[in-house]
Amino acid sequence: AMSQRTLEALEKLEELGEHHFRSHRSHQLTSDDAEWADVIIAVESDHVNYVRKNFASAAERTVQLRSFCLLAPLDGDVASQVAEVATGEPEPGLDVADPAGGDQGTYDRCAVELWDLAQVFAALTLSSDDL
């Protein structure tokens, strides 16, 4: 289950509404997960490197979130956008800082940062059919 600070930070994001976060459970990425996923979005460069090292077949579908938001081409489908960004090396300077060990304000800022990046990701990957 997610930490209490994470839960509180997410509950402060009004845009998420009445989502039931308490049912969330994390688990280590498996080969089945990597094969199933259309895209693997990581928030830290080390996570991208881990996926590329341990699940080579998913390398072209694995991107660092902030890198994608900054570098994704504005045209093409999601797969081609992700594949293009995935050709680059992940950069530690573009990581979303892990709030672990921080106070509630640190968790709140991280939640807002991730929400904002998720909105950019969604806008970049919205197909022209959806406009």
C-alpha cells in the first residue's frame, strides 16, 4: 500500500476527484508486465536504465516522463513518439525527486509535479481523432 503521506498528497489534488487510492498496491516489474505494456513511463533515469538492462525487449517502449514531455515529437502515434524519445539516454537532471523521507510538503509538491507532467503526457499523446 502507498504511504500515508502519498495518500494525503493525492487526496489534495482536486482534479483526481473521489478516486479510491487505498486499493493501490505496488509490485516489482516483471517480464510479463514489460511484455504487456504499450509504454513504460519512469520518473527516474535509474528506473529507465533498470528496465532497459533487465527487459531489453521493452527498451524502445520505456521513457523517462520529463524527457518525453520535453522531447516527444508533436506528430505521429504514441508508439512512434515513445520510440523516438527512447533512443536517447535518460538524464538524472530530469528526474522527479523521490519524496521518501521528506515532510508532507515534499510529498505534496511531488504529487503536483507528477500530475502536471501527466497532463503534458496526455496532451502530447492525444490522437487527432480525439480532438
